Amino acid sequence: MVQAAMPSFSTEKFAVISSFAMARFVLWGTYCADALEKRAPYRDEHLARLQSLKEQGTLVTLGPTEGSTHVFGIFEADSIDVVRRLVEDDIYWKQGIWTALEVYPWVQAF
């Protein structure tokens, strides 16, 4: 069953919510200056958690940009708050390896 919210002519956007598919969200953030060294003691825990999220179908993809200055990820979840909690619970966030994170709703065009 698909439910649709009709937009008004203000700043609202058309949204379609399906009971069969979760929404997708994009993560964009930055790493600390010495990320490659600082992450070493936490890397196994971080990767195991990401693998678990991938197996659950929550994580589509995640990884650093070349040079490990930024992190990019795509998640599937019920809400943006769920993704924020997942990211804030990651050891890289807790240990200051990720220094800034933003999560945006994403509409996949193709």
C-alpha cells in the first residue's frame, strides 16, 4: 500500500511512503587530521559493526574519500533519527575520528 502526501504550493515537497521500502539517507562527514593513525585501535570494531548493519540491510555503502578526509555513506532506515543514532553510536564518532557528520534524506533518481 502506498500513501502519498500532496504538496502545497509553499516549500513542502511531495513525499511517497511505502510500507515495502524504507527511506534512504546520505551521510557526509569529515575525518580528523590524523585519521589513519587514530583509527587503528578501533578499526576492527568499526568494520564489524558496519558489516552487521550491511547484513541487516540498513547500510547500503560507506567509506572514505581518497585521502581519508571525508566519509560518505548511504543508509536505509525508517527515519533520519534512526540513521543519526546509528552514526552517533559508531566508535569512530565516539573517539573523534569522525569530526563532523551530516545526514540528509535522499531521493534516488536512478
